[in-house]
Amino acid sequence: MALSRSARLAALATAAASFLTIAASSAPTPGAPGIGDPYFPQLGNGGFDARHYDLDIAYDPGTGRLDGRTTLTARATQSLSSFDLDLQKLEITKVEVDGRPARFTRDGDEVTVTPRGTLAKGRHFTVSVTYGGIPEPLGGPIVFGSKYGWMKTADGVFVACEPNAASTWFPSSDHPADKATYDIRIKAPKGLTGVSNGRLVSTYDRGDSTYTHWRESRPMATYLATATIGKFDVQTGRTPGGIPVYVAIDPVLKNSNNVDVYAVTAAATDYWSQVFGPYPFEETGAIVDAMPEAGFSLEVQSKPAYSAVRNETTIVHELAHQWFGDSVSVARWQDIWLNEGFATYAQWLWAEHQGTRTAHDSFLAAYNARPADAGFWQIKVADPQRDTMFASAVYQRGAMTLQALRERIGDQAFFKLLPTWTRLHRYGNADTADFVRLAERISGQKLDDLFGTWLFTTGKPTL
């Protein structure tokens, strides 16, 4: 049957409209300047997926100047006319995309890169940025009122960047939802050691400088990257379970606090491997530096960073983060309890393992220590808000949530849940809803009331 002229014209019009719709949807557009995190809307970047960072930095402790070249390998997730990177304050001198000079502009901490041609969806590309200047640490209420990021020390620098300070020292997609692998090369004055993530590939002296090359072959969030530089006594070996260990301690801290950082690190790494599942990285260890202005420690991937010699409880906390926070990372910062609540609960498990106090008694102690009208109970753990995302409630009430869950579903289901969680989301990202679903699946119970009480409401729960 033949179509009439009007029908043919209508069909052609429909086909043309479909073609224009498809063409419009595949037309190159700029990548978003942020991933839309409610707490940090401009962090991270849309339009591409970071795959690998090659960082090449030189640092002069005398002047505080950092000179660097970062090459990011990424995959376009849309057809890109331009894309953004995060970089705070440092001056850019050159940008190249796939080895060709590219235009760039800056608006505060956002760097917009416009390549010479379109980057088609699915294409892998490289962007290289040459930059320099004097990095400045961040401050404010977020991290316990402390400075954080790139922090100058007496002989070098202490680098601990949670949540938003990685972009103070290298251009990046600075959000944990966009993880990548890393090669980090550090040039420092001879006699100083640059310590970073993963395993040491090489180290050598040339002229007045010492060069170190580190490789983190497992996906890592930007805030977990470090390039801490200073004088260190280094101890290497293996845990009793066979995991390589690298511990670097500032010699001025030797014998302080009577804590054997190496021994505790080795023992805790092996124990958590039994409880939480196989250790997720190539090496474990510690970086212990004299940095009195930083009143915190950080779960730097593969080597937690301590601004002084910390006690055993802090060490086991930061090592538990290698599973909860580092391997399994938050999808958005509002889910930070999945990091801090779990690592705090690990402290209670360690005390139980050592025979000093049960996790139940630790739960009761934390619960009873705060009256019902305390501000502690007014923070909603599942969405604590940006400036209170590291409040004690996120740690302690988060840990209480896990003990309440353990007592509801029983030890068999609970200790199946933890390694299943780390296995299912290994090297990836997850959120609170993912954890609730898994807990219900493994336990066979509906747990809305429990999680609603402990995570999603304020006020002191009734036991």
C-alpha cells in the first residue's frame, strides 16, 4: 500500500525531528563544574571519569614553594566541549590536552579547560597541567578547628587533605566519588624523604636532591593522597600475615608516648583482615610527623598519617578506615558516618579483642556519658551538615548504631555483614541506603525502625 503525499511528508518530518533530537543530545557541551555534593557543590567535576593521576612535584622547604606537573588520564562520559578541574590558588603556566596546548580560564578554585577539538563520549584523554606557588592550608570549623591540607613543618611538609584540600597541591576532580590510581614522584632536598601512597617504586639521589617514586595501583579518593616530606626513620618488613609494612617516623618523636607504631600497625592490619575481609591494598604502614598545629590523624590510603605519636586506639581506628572510607568510599560527604562510625566501632571491637571491655559496655559508656539534653543528640548522623560532619556524634552515635544493629541481628549475621559490605563495594563508593539494604538482606529482617532511630532522627534514643 502506497503512502499519500501528506503521509510521506509527515514521516519525513518525524524522521528529521528524531535526527535533530539525537544530534542535539550528542552535541558537545561543557562538563559540570561540580558533581553536586550537597556539602561541597563545586567539588569534583562532571563530564569525565578520572582514571589515573601522574603527579610530579618538587618542593623547597626553605621557600615553601611547590612546582608541579600533573597529568590526568580520564574517560569522557559525555561529548565535551570543555571541562573543569579543581585547583586552589596555585598559578597555572601551561595546560595540554593529549599533548596539544589547550586554552584555560579560572574562576576562583575552578579551572575550565577548552581543548582544540571535541572530546567524544567514551574517549580516553590526558590533560597535563604545569603549575606552581606556595600552597596554603585550609582552616575553619570543619576539621576540629584545625588547619589541614598542605601544612609546612620544621623540615618539610605534612599533607593530610580531608575533606577538600587535595586541590591545594594538585589539580584534580577533588571528590571521593571520582577515584583513580596514582603515580606520585617527589623531588625534595637531599637528606629528606618524600613518603606517599602505595609502594615505593624507586628512590635515588641526584645532585642536591632526593627523588622518590610511589605507585598506588588501587583506586583512591583525592583527599587520601599525600606527599609528606621530612626527615624520617623508616622501618620496613611484613606483618605476621605477610602484608608489606612501611613505617616512617620523625626522629624527634622517637620513644615518645611509649607506643610501638610498627608493632600495633602490623597486628591491627592482620586482625582487621580477619574481621573485615582481605586487606585491600599492597602495603600497610604509617607516617608519623611532628606537626603540632594539626591536632588530628588521617586515614591516608595504605599509610595513615599521624601529626604526633598517637595511642594504640587511634592507630587501630585509622587502620580500620583502610576498609571503611578508603576501599569503600562515601558517594557523598553526608554519608561520612560510614567512615567514622565504622572506624570508631572498630576501636570497640579492638578492646573486645584485647579483653579489656566488650563492645556492649563501650556502647553503654558512650550512651550514658551524655544527658538527653546534650547537643550531641541533636545532630542527625545520616546528614550531619557540612560544618559538623566531623562532630563527635558522627563517630560515637555512628558506632552506637552498629552495636544496636549487632544486638538486633546477632553476631553471626553481623560479622557476615561487615566483610560482605567491604567485598561488594571494594574500591568503589556506597551510601547509607546501600548499607541498610545489605543489612536487611543478610539478616532477613526489616530494620527501618532501628536505622530511623539511630541515624535519621535527633534526640536520645530509649534503650
